[in-house]
Amino acid sequence: MGIFKLLLLVCAFMGVQPEAVADNINKPISMQFGKQVIVKSKVLRENRNIIIHLPSGYAKTEKNYPVLYLLDGERHLYHSVIASELLNKAKQIPELIIVAVTNNEGMRQRDLNTESEKFTLYLSREVITYVDNNYRTTGSNTLFGHSLAGFYTVDLLANAALFFENYIAASPPLEGDDIELYSKIVAPTNAHEVSKKTLYFTLGSKKEEGEDVANAMNNFVKLLGESSPQGFDWHYQFLDGETHITTSYLTLFEGIRYVFKK
């Protein structure tokens, strides 16, 4: 089945007119799925783009909405919008504001690894602050990341858990960091904050993800199972047969369903 036919079927289920799909095919991403905003970052000393998708009824209500933040947002905005709207129609999650935090070319490794503390300041002080100041938000924030961004997501929970309520990580490569991250999560100085959080995380097969990555994940899960802060809601899902790339789609879909189950 071609991607256009598949999109038509999804939109039919969601109540979107086919003409709207056809009209949007050649439009930029910001015009199809959200509004593009340029953030003049003082922390990173560069301009950064975010894309903000609002629920369909946002303008007609005075409601406040929880926010889903997507790392590598340019990769994950489309399927996240579709997943959230399908699950909302099924009454399994609330309506969400979705914020796609995009990458500047060549800066992903810097932001999510070598200078991740700066990126965290950008995310917390500039992106979240902008969204909260300009849109009706509940203050309940969820972070999604895949691969290196998935590692950043788990690392943020371990080091600075206060910024988000829910953390969703697809295929985080915990190789060599599993014990350190676990130790920070259960540390007495962090346990009180972590006890209020939810973590949903996944990994594909050992063949697809690599033996060292799979072993580190299994050890991390084992440690959490033996001892984790009381009230800390975590769930690990092994995605047998999935590749490193395809875990992102299933993890986002099942992850938002899990973290909003309450």
C-alpha cells in the first residue's frame, strides 16, 4: 500500500477530509502539522527551531493541556501527532500539545552528549518557558527520545528529574552507564523527586541492538526490579523482532498510552 493511500485511511478514521490531505502534501512541515517557532537561544548562542502542534479544538476552548516534547522532533512529529489523536479518540489519553524540538545540522551529538548540560538549560529555561508562557498548559510535561536521545531522556531522569513528569525512551544505549544511572535514580538525594515520575522504556532484540547494549539494559532492568524508589512508576518493554529504528514508533505509541493511564 502506498504511503498516500495509507495516510488517507488513517485520516478517514480520524475524520480528516481527503482534500485536506491532498492540499497539505507539498506544504512545509510547519504548515502541515504545526507552527514553526524560532527560539533565539542565549544558552546555545544560536537560533533553534521548534514546531508546536495544538489539539484540533484548542482555539474553541479555555482548557489547559499536558505537553509532549519530542527530541529529534523533525523525525517524530508526524507519527506522534497521528498516534496521539488516535489514542485520544479511543479515550486512552488526553488531548496533547506536542512540541517538536528539532536539531541544528551537525549539533545532535553535542546537544545530547558532549554538552548535554547546556542543552538541558536550553530545553528547560527557553523551550518549556516559551511554551508555558504562550500556550495553555497544565504543567504536566512528557519527554520522548529515541536512540541517543533515548539515552539523554534516561540520563535527564537520573540527573535532573524535576523538568518532566513522564519519560519515554526508545532503544537507549545504556552500554557502560547502566549502573551509574541506576545509582543516581535510587540515590537518597534524588529518590524523593524520582518517586513522582513515570519511565517507559524499550529495546529491540540483542541481534538488532548489539550484545553490549542488550546486556546493559538487562542489568539496568534487573537493578530497578530489585530496588527502586517507592512510588517510581517504571515499565520496560522488550520489543522482540524490532529493529533499532522501528522501536521508536511502537515506543511512542505504547509509551504515551502507558504514562497517561492514570
